[in-house]
Amino acid sequence: MTESSLVPELTTPLPSIWSTNGLLSWIASVDHKQIGIMYLLATLIFFGLGGVEALLLRTQLARPENALLSPEEYNQLFTLHGTTMIFFVVMPMLIGFATYFIPLMIGARDMLFPRLNALSLWLFICGGLLLYFSLLTGSAPNSGWFSYVPLSGKAYNTSQGIDYWILGLFTSGIGTILSGVNFIGTTLSLRAPGMTLRRLPLFVVMSTLNGVLMIGALAIFNSALIMLFLERTLHMGFFNPDKGGDPLLWQHLFWAFGHPEVYIMVLPAFGMISEVIPVFARKPIFGYAFVAASSVAIVLLSFLVWGHHMFAVGLPDTLNIFFALASMMIAVPTGIKIFNWVATLWGGSIHFSTSMLFATAFLILFTIGGLSGVSFAALPVDWQTTDTYYVVAHMHYVLFGGTLFAIFGATYYWFPKMTGRLLSERLGQWHFWLTFVGFNTTFMVQHFLGLMGMPRRVYTYPADMPGWGLLNLVSTAGAYLLAVSVLVFLWNLLTSLRHGALAGDNPWHGWTLEWLTSSPPPIHNFERVPPIHSARPLWDLEHDRALTQIPWTQPQQAVTQPNYAPIVLAVGITFVLWGLAATWLLSLTGGAIIAGALYLWFRGDASHWGVTEEDQIKLPV
């Protein structure tokens, strides 16, 4: 079923009003679909960089006393790897999917703030460029992705790479906060008539709640980054005991951001799984209200558990007990989700497409990662395993076995909607099994390495440590198998874009609004949207004849024309921040660029947009 088969076309075709062409139109685009695609393409590039860094790290550890990397090179690589994968791959990849699909799933024509949406994208990209510019200065960041002080302080680390780490993450963090504002505003303001909050697709529910986490957590982190930068450049004493500061303040601020950050990287993945499993099980999600309510509980509890990352620093017993209990409690809403997904599968007519295989593997691998995470709530276990490879294994089971498996599943699920073509199921099956085997080979053995006492962030180890050499060799072999799986995935993407089977508008017989429009969607998304009476509007249309007699509604939102102001403003902000680490001339240049960008931003007027009177809602951002 398609929109065009159910309603007449408008007298003035909307594609002729809002269509754009050429590469420059992408750079100036404020269309949420093009911005979402650019997010995903940029994260693929960063994924490649982070993957190469991981292979170098694993190759260095493949045998004891290896000399492939020096200690300093190893420190720089694991810092770049962790920072890249968290801030420039997993989190923005989820933002890219949310940017593309939230308006489609709620029946809107675009995000609430289209130009802010574009600004978020370009700030993310510029932040990544600032981070990797440190390589050109000859001093990449080297203090880990959480840059504990005093190790990252000027007294112990004069590397300019730390400054670029701070500035890159600060720039990207501004964009992330803006994305959070946009997700919340779009969902609350632009839903189709009849789409109450209780009828939202679960991916939209969890991406919107994620917006709350993004605003709260990144505000804390950016504040901490400002404090660290001021201490390094102006010798302020936030973390320096000699000046009245406390190095533990950084840990409190970082992990007050860091644990919500885990759920920033997990909640949208939960939403993806909640869309994929019901469609391929041919059953509605079991316990919709409980899945949504448990997500709210996760958001609230995630800000109360940061202290379990600091059990080894000597916190008071009262705080340790509080954080231990909170860490155990947060497993409850996550367990509710696992139960609901399994109950959805139970008795369903399951079709094991590649997307469903990744979703099913997610249930297994994320459960393993979650169970190992709960063990950290027990203080004796945490004290024994802190800073060992047991923590590394846990983190990868949550973020790779969890989030990235969900992302792969969502890619196979939504790729037909984004491109109009199906990914190859044959290559998809190869991709899945290589990824599943390679992932478990790489990271399962790291649990045992951690329990055997191998600390993380060591560039080599003695040959006489029993079992370490063999397990590290196995882990490295698994990492190379993972690299092969990624190459298979990329080949599938490239060949399917050119030669993939035509998908049609709804190849999976999905139930949410994105499957109502064409594949790929037109620039304006919808000319009309149907009446919404449940969280499965397309199922209702197919099975309730009475709904076909109710008039469809037209989205009342102007689609903003392409505008270069967002990218120019992002470049200006980047130059200002770059100058703080390099020369004041760059900051001065950035200020001039910002002034020009703001002129471009506010000079537009809705009168030349070519839209009808009923559509003229001018949005300042």
C-alpha cells in the first residue's frame, strides 16, 4: 500500500517546489533525510579510522613483548580508538537514523528546526576534524577516552593533542545538545493528528527520551571540558590540589556524563530492536506501555549510578552502598525490555531475514554484556576487576554486541526505504555470521584475560604470564575476522546501491508511517497522512475498512529551502575554538565567519519559499 494509491495528488506538486539537485545542494541542505544520510556516511569514515586503530592495537598485543608500537603510540591509538568509536561512530550513527526517521514516523515533513539540524551535523563533523588534526601537530591525545586528571593536566602532559581532544569533543558536544533539542521539539510539536504520545513508534519514543539524556549529559561534559581547558591554558585550579582543587572532581563530572552516555548509545538501539522484532515476528510488540515506561525509568536512573565507576577511589561507604543499589536497580527496566522482546517472539511467525538475525543476536549479546555489567554493582567484584580486560569485554558486549548489532539490523531493515533497493540477503547472511563469530572470538576471551589479571591500556606483557599470549592471539584473530565482515558489509552496500533488487514502498509489510510513502521518500515526505488510531497505523488501514472513509490530513509545515548558513556557522565556531589551541588569528577569522553566517541565517523570508498560504509557518531556525 502506498500513499499515492489512497489519496489524490495536490494540485501543485510539492516535489516541484522543494526539490534540489547537485552536490552543493547537499552541503546547503536542511532536509532531514539528506542530513541523516550525511551523518551515516561521516560515521562510516570514522568507523574505518577507529577500526584501523583497533587492528593496530590488537596486532601489538597478539604476542608478548611485541615491538610493533611504542608505548606512546599505543597510548595515542587507544585514546583515539575509544574517543572515535564513542563520540564519532556509535552516538552520531544513532543520531543519523533518528534524524532521518523521526519525521517520517510521526507524519511530519521535516524536523522542527531544520537549520539547527544541519548545524548539528556540521559541528559533529568539524569536531571530528579537530580531533584528528592533532595528528598533524605530531601530538595526538594520549590519556585515554576519559582523560583522567592529573594525567591530562599540563603538569604531567604537555601534549597539545589533549587540547585538540577537548576542543573536538566540545564542538561535537554542542551539536549533540542541539540534536537533543530538535528530537524533543519535533516529537512534541509535529505529530500527525491522532498520534498521541501513547501511539508513537517505540523508536521515536526512545530517540526522544534520548534527547533528554543528550541535553543533560552533554551539558555536564562540556562544562567539565571547559574547566579542564581553563586549567591547562590559564592555570586555574579546578582539579589541582595545590590550588584548592580536587582531581576526583573530574571523575565525578566525567562519569555523571559517562553513564548516561552509555544509555545515549543504547536507548535508540532498543528502539530499533522494538521496530524490527514485531515486523519479522508478525506480532505487535508485547507490553508496549511497559517498554515505554521502562525507558523513562532508565533515563531517570542513569543519572544516579555514575559512582559505580569510582568504587576504587575511596568514596564513603554510604555513597558506595547507594551507587551499588542504584546500579542494580537500573538492570530492572532493561530486563523488562528483554522479557517483552522475547514474549513478542514467542508464538510469532518469525522470518529470519538478515535484519532479524542481527536483532536476535542483539538479545543474546546485550544480555551477556548486561549481566557482566551488573557484577560491577558488587563492590568486591568491582575492586577485583577495575581497569582489567574484564571491563573492556563488558563494554564491547554492550556497545558492539548491543548497539552496533542493532544498527546493522536497522540498516538492513531501513536501507530499502532510504534507497529504494534491497540489500543482498546472501551477502547479509555472510556479513552476520562473520560478525557474530568474529565478535565473540575477539571479546569473549577478554573476560578471561581480565579475570586472570591482565590490566587494560598496557602496550605489551611478559611472555611468562600463563595463558595471556594464547588468549590475546585468539582475540586478535577474531578482530581480523571482524574486519573481513565489515568489508563484506561495505561491498553489500556498494553493490546494492547500483544493482540491488527494487524494494517497493513496503517490502517488509511494516506498520509505521515511514512505510506509507515512496522509497526513497520525496523531499516533502507526505502530501497527506492517514488518521492515526494506534501505534500501527498501516495495519489499521489494511484491516479496518471504516478508516478508509475518514479524510486524510495535510502536514502544516513549510519545508525550509537549502541554506549555507549552518555549515558556515559551524566552520566559524570551529575556527574560534581552533584558535584557542593554535593562534588568536584563527579565532579572529572565526568571529568574522560567524558574523557572516548569522547574516545568512536571518536574512531569509518565507515569502519567497514558493509555498501555499496554508503551509506558511516560518521557523526561525
